[in-house]
Amino acid sequence: MELGHIFKMEMYKNFLDKTYLIIIGIFTVLMTILSLFVFSEDFFFNLVRTQDTLPSLYVFLMILAVFTFLGLLVFAFLYPFHLLNLDYKNKVMSLMFASGVSRTKYYFVKIGATILSCYIVATIILLPLMLSTESARILQFMGENIFAIVQWVVVMMVAIILTKGSTSGLFLFIGLNLGISIVQWIIISSLLPARSLISFVPVASEGWAVDWMSLITIAIFGFIGVFLLRRQDL
């Protein structure tokens, strides 16, 4: 099967799940509401002006904003795992490979389709916020940190392959990601001695080091992922 056909198939599957489409729709509606009321100068002006007699509406909107933000953090963690895990969950991996789909091609297409799908969904959910205020920088952040996001997905794919799509893959991914972060921090700290020992946040002067560490991690775990998938008994 040609690479383009495999990619189209993956993108089609990614946006076929009704449950996640509903969740995406709910988040989009919530962000629209918040962009109209909370993320605006009028809201904060009225909040300060009425701080002694704060209306219940403002309290509700602030609580809604907090829970929406927390929900998006959880969704950003679970959604790529769901996309990468989909074929294991549906038990179609063996059928796909038996039909002539190359495991190596499938691996790279799966990674690419997952990243693209996540960017599309992020754009849809954050579009109301982007249109209503200039303070929304999340999509810009995702663009500037593309290597870190690719690393996130590649490492997650290795965890899923190792656990054959089991839920335990989430915990394995957390462990792998924590270990990788510690190793990268130690290496970057040794390359840049002036870096604060208590600072885990990269500064502009060391951005090149962070990007290179991400690229090296992507290469290592990309090789591991392909190696494991090609030899896995399905």
C-alpha cells in the first residue's frame, strides 16, 4: 500500500471517533464562552470594580475557566495516546500488516498523522480564543516547540508498542518521559555550567541545546520504536 493511502486512512480514522469529536466540540464551546466573557478587558475591569460584591456569575466563570484549563491539560495527554493506541485497541494491527502495509511506513505515518491531528484539534479548540484576544500564545508555543512535541509523541509510541496498547503504557510513558527529562537536564547543565541547578526551564541562550537534545531523543526512540514494531508478534 502506498504511503499516501496509509496517511489518508490514518487521518480518516483519527476524526471518526464520535466520543472524542463530542469532547472536542464541548471544549470548543467552552472556549467560545470563556473568550466572550473571561478573556476580555471588560471582564477584569468589572471584576476589580465589583470586588466587594462579586456577582455569582463572575465566580462561576472563573471556576469554569480553571476546570476548562485543567480539562485541556488532561485532554492534551490522553488524546495523542488514544490516536497512537487506536489500532491496538481495535485489534486490527495484524490484519493491516497481513494486507501488505509496511510496518516501517505505518510507524512514521502514525507519528505524522497523530501530530497533525493534534495540531488541527488544538487550532479548532483555541480558535475562539485566538479571534477574541491577542494574549493567546498556545499555538505559537506549539509551533516554536515542535521538536519537543515530536519527542513527546515518539516516546509515547514506544511505550504503547512495549505494552501492546495496554493502559499501563500511560504509566510507562510517564516514567520514560521523566527519565528522559532528567538525563537531558543533566547533559544541558554540563554543557552550560552557568545554568542554575534549580532551574528546569530553558532560557533563550540555551534553546539550541534543548532542540538538539530533542532531536537526538527523537532519533534514538524513533529507531527503538521501528525496531520493536518490526519484530513484535501480533
